[in-house]
Amino acid sequence: MHRQSVGWRRTVAALALALPVALTAACTTQNNTAPSAGENPQLTIKIGSSQPESQPNFYCGMKLLKERVEGQNLNLTLDLFPNSQLGPDAERFAGVQAGDIDIDLQGGSAMSTAFPKIGVLDAAYAFNDIDHFFKWVDSNGKDFFTEFNGATDTTIVDAWYFGMRTFTATAPIRKPEDLASLKIRFPNTPQFLANAKALGANAVSIALEELYLALQQGVAQGQENPVVATHAQKFDEILKVASLTNHQVGTHYVVVSDKTLDKMSQPQKDALFTAIHDIRAENRTCVDDETEKVLDGWRGESGRTVVEIDQVDRAAFIAKAEAHFTSYYKGADLELYKSIRATAG
């Protein structure tokens, strides 16, 4: 059967779940046999993430998912592997495609090698804020993620908030020109490096696992991450200036291997999908609360500077980013980018 036709059948299955956000689910493929009606096979589900246990997307995300799904006594056991225990992002996503990892929390840029268009959702200032992002997902997610499913044989169930990406560095960043003299670490993906150019940054590509040492040694003079990640990874021990540019909506897509879904009964899939959707709002509140807690601590600390949102020239950053991306993207990617910006209000 052609891959796109398989993806279409999976979408039909998702619609039958009647969940708050109808994205994509999976049914059987021609090479696998679904469990019999009423049968819940005994399955152990392996869930991976790059997040340490100290970040909200673990304790207000992965951990909640385990508790809620296992609590329904459907013969599902969820084993959690945070902190890149199963490898870096790109390797883990390949594992999800192969069925070696059942579920993973992934950023769009890391998955863009398999489905380039999803990288556009990570463009700097593509979305104004998390409300804008979730409104777009709820309006456009079904069709977009059906296309993703057909290209990758993996299913995005929903997205969980990670936090707005901001800069921490050795100097304040209030306008694009402030970035020119600083070596700022960006993740080594095409979209993140495009973001660096769009913002006017002098980017250095360093693996997350090596970043703390690189900051200590001055190989990088700053980095960009949500506040909760910067604090959990202890980058704020070295970098004493935080600039709340809020230049990118950080999200983690909860992506499931279709090979795993093919093994699950419908009640098991219903329980998994419902829990993932329900956790979205709780996770967001958790991230917001932790972000404010960290920021309050930074604001009260002698020798540390927080450049507040209203002290950042967001208009200059947005104009610079839009000028870059309208020439950087082509074809369907450009059309998607423009359609997102048109909904910015």
C-alpha cells in the first residue's frame, strides 16, 4: 500500500477518538495484525527525551503520562528515559521511526531532516507567543500532522509547551546589533542556524551535552533556551545576564512510533492519546509557574541582570527575522511561513 494511503487511514482512526485536538492516530498496516477486539496486549512502552528530571516536561509531562496511563490497568507499562539516555535528538527520532523507541519528546527542528516543513514551525518569531502557536495547531494540526505521518511513519499526538526561548549571555541583548559581537550557541540544525542568521547572531554549534564546559572555557559567550532549561542545565551558574527576547516558542511534540501503535488495542490508544492531550494544559501552567519562579530568583540576585521583555526591541527583531525568512524559504515552506505570520494579529 502506498505510504500516503496508510497515513490517510491513520487519520480516520484518530477522528474516531473524538479528542480535543484531532491530529493523527494509527491503525494496522498491511504487514501487521491488530489485537483482537477487547484484547489489551501486555506492552512496555519506552519513552525518551533530552530533558533532565528537573525540568517541567519531565515531572509535569512524562511522569504524569506514566501515572495516568498505567493507572487505567490496560496492561501498559511506561518506562521513562529522560536526559538523553537513549541518545541525542536526531538519533532518538530515527529510533522512533524504526520502532526501537516507542514515544519521544522532540522539537520540530530535530525532526526536520525527515520532514523539512516542520522546521518552519521553529522559525524565530514565526509565532508571537504560545497562545498563537496552540491556536494554529488546533486549527491546522490535523492536516499538517497527517502529512508528517505519511512522510515519517510516526504520529504526532500533540505538543507540550517547553517555554519561550530567550538569551543568556555575558552581556545584555536588547536589539539585533547587540548579538553581533557575541558567540552564541545554537543547536546544530538547519532551522536553528537559520534563526541565528535571522536574528543577527554570531552562531557557534555545540552539542547540548558539551555546552556547560564550552561556556566555562569561553568557546561560547551565550546560549538560547527557555528559562527553565537554562536553569535546569545550570548554564545560569556561568551566564549572569538574561535577555527576555522570547524569540521562539519552545515546544516538544509527543511523537509515537506507528510500529508501536500497530501493537496496541483501541482502548490502549484511546487512553494514551487522551492523557497526552489532557496533560497539555497542565504542563503549560507548570512551565509558566517554574519560569516565573526562576526569573524571580534571578531578579533578586546581586550581580545578575534580567533584561525584561519591554526592554527588548522586539519590533526590530521581528522585522529582521521576517526579512530573512521571506527570502530564505521557498515554495511550500514559504507559503507555510507566510500563512503563520498572517495569523499573528
